[in-house]
Amino acid sequence: MNREFGLANKNGGGFFSNFFVSLSLALDAEKDNLIPYVILDKTIFTKYSDYKGDANSWNWWFDQEIPDSNDTIIKLNYVNDNNFIYFPPPFYYNAVDKSEVFSKKWNRAEVDKSILFFNKYFKIKKHILQQTEDFYQKYLNGKVNLGVMARGTEFNLLHPQYGNQSVHDYINTVRDILKKQPEIDNIFLVTEDNDYVNLFKNTFDNVLVMDVFRRTTQSLEYCKYHWEWPYQGNPRPNHTKILGDECLSQTLILGKCDYLICKENSMSAGALFFKENIKNVYYV
């Protein structure tokens, strides 16, 4: 039987920038009675990849229906309007700070609809879900957990519109939340900045981090002016593919935490998109 697919082939920047760009465009496929089909073949992940499999990096992390030779593929065109989210997707779930700004482009109803859309057409790879569940069961299950998505290195320089928060702003926010929510058992920290990890562990006794890649061979000054630094150098086989695995797994765990501290960026938006337990969000 001939099927008609709507091709979403528009690239963003980092993992969740690519994710939300693809999802925004794929939503149009269903509106046109097409089966969504995502190709991410010219991203920063494929640029630096030595992965020998499918060049479509979406298929590294997500399962989707794949067209065959008998099917028709119709490319979806990007239209620059308010229905399309680029970077980052600025929506808020029960935000304590900035609660007056509920949404800039995607309102809550549209986000919930998009979650249902994702679950209908796409599935996270089983090995990523297993990695996530193993960590959660070992360290976080049965505890009250505070997730912290602390973006450092080049982000403030490249995206000053979202503030110039330092690691100390995150630490001070954590202190405030621990006073308000003394029942919190663990702080689950996600950051690409190794200095942030060390400062958090020197400040708090209950900090958990996943054992994931962090580059320490480049100076902070280099990282500030070379946003591609996490992907370069191929320090391990299939490095960029595994980077995506780690990004998604950490984000899913953030979504399992009871509380979330973050600033505006696409990874924290990913945690809210895939959230399971989050009761409140605190913006630094």
C-alpha cells in the first residue's frame, strides 16, 4: 500500500534545539494527513560523527515509521510564523519565577498536544530508557529530588538574552529551595561544565551526577568562543551519538525529579516536555 509521509528536514543547533525544530515541523505533517518522518542529516552531531550506521541522527535516539520504496515522501516547508519554535522553546510549567510570562509561542495546551503527538509517532530508544531507569532506580527512587540544569561555558556569551547567570546564582537558588523544601533528599545536577560539578560537590553533600562526557582538555576561553567544543575530537567511538544518548537520558531524569532549577534553554524545556514528577520550576 502506498503511504504518504511528511518529511521534516530542518536542522537546529544542539540536541534539543534539533528536537524541537523537528517536532515543530513534523506537527504540520499530521495537519496535512501525512505520516511524520524526521531526518536530521546535517547537524553538528553528524558533522563530527564517525558513526558507521544511518546518517539520519534522529534514528540514533528515536524510533519512527520508516517509508519504503513504494511510499511517497513530501517535504514539509518551514514557514517563519508563530507556530514554529526555533531556539529555545520558551514555555513554562508552574513556574515560580516568571509566572506572569506563561508562554511566548507555545501555550500549555499546545505543549500538551505536542507531547501526545510525539508519543503517537515516535518512541525513545529502549537502551536510553533502560539507562535512565537504571540510574533512577539506583539513586533517586523513593526520594525527594531536586533537579538542576546549570548551563555554563559558552551559553551566556552566545545567548545573553537569557541572562548572565553564574554557577553561584544556581548554588544560591539551591540554598533557597532547600530552606523552603527541607524534605529534599538529593540534588541531581546536569551541566556540561566540569567546574560547576566540583563547586556543587564542594558546597552540598547530596549531589548526584551521571557519569557522562565532559571536556576538560580545552580552556574555558576556548569553549566560550567555539560552541562546537563538545562534539569535536572524537574522544571515544561514536562520540556524538553517545552525546545524544547522554543528553536525552539526563533530561528524562530531570523530568522525574520533584523540583527543577534552570534557566531558559532547550534542554530544560526538554525536561519539562518529558516531565513525569515535576511539581514546580524555579528559574535563576
